[in-house]
Amino acid sequence: MKKLINIAITFSLLIFFQNKLWSQQQGSWKFTPSYSVAIPVGDFKDLVSETSARGWNAEAMYGLTDQVSLGISGGFQDFYQRYPREVLHADGSDISAVITNSIQVIPIMLKAKYFLSNEGVVQPFASLAAGGNIIQYQKYYGQFVDGKTKVGFAAQPEIGAYVPLGAMKRIGLNISGAYNIMPFKYNDANGLSNIAFKAGLSIPLQR
């Protein structure tokens, strides 16, 4: 009986330390591809009021400690809205056209992430990213288009949670909400800020 208890205790300790090992972030890289849904806010809603379900994000983070990670993140979000036909008044003439706004943003940023806890079933975190943003703006007046491609600034405060999966806890579900700060001025555009909700899998790049 005593031998069985010792075996059970030893086995439990092995599982405990194994799970602790895979919950550690320090000295390892993690790659996280995510699906993204974004909602325009502020003045951006005057151009596109519809939610964009056409987006993705990806990040590669290196654990400086078990709770602090640094890395790079990138993504893509496509915003689109078509308005009913209307009459536009120009100098000396009126134009009847269907107006369509099509805007794509491609942020590439440096990112820092802090885990409030690196243990447990749910591990909350907060992060901050900042960098550049490739912006593609097109406003269609029927078959005519007014467009501009520009590189601007982007920043992203984010909060979320990491949920370890599987017996080895090597991969995990990453769920978060982020506020994308994206200044942009052209034509009738005055900022492209949006709130994004992301879900993806964190995959270790090395053991």
C-alpha cells in the first residue's frame, strides 16, 4: 500500500512539473495566427459603419521572462460598404452614382505582452503594440474611383486570455480584444480606428 502511495505521489509530481514547464514563456518563441473581426469607431463610422469579418492577425513573441514577451505582429483587415445611389452636386453639373468605400489596413508593429499569471486554466494578459500601417483607400463613384495608398502610424492596446490546451500544454487558445489606433486623413476620411476581436492558436516554435 505504501509503495502504491509513493508511486501515485511521484506520478502526480511528474505531471505537475511537466505542466509547469509548458506554462513557462521564458526563452521560447510562440507563433499565434488569429482570425479577426473589426468594428469601426469614431469618424471611421461615417465611411464604413458595417462590421468587417474579413481579417487576420499573426504574431511571433519571444519570452524574456515567464510573464514578459517581446516580438512582432502583423495583420490585415478589409472594410467595405456600398451606399444607395445618390445625386452629387458638382460645379455646373449633377452626377448620379452609387458610392462604395473600400479600405484595407495592414499594420506591422513591435509588440510587448505581459501575462498577469502564467499558471492556471485561464492566463490573462495585456499587451501594447506600435508601428507602421499600410493603408489602401478607394472611394468609388460608380465606375470612377478616387484612391490613395499611404503608410501611416498604428498602435494597439490589447487585453485577452491564454488557455493552455492538451495534456502537454504546449499549444493554447488565444482570445483578445484590441483597440486599433489608426490616424489617416484624405478626402472625407478622418481616422480609421476600430475595435477588433481576435481568436487564434499559440504554437511553440521550439521545445
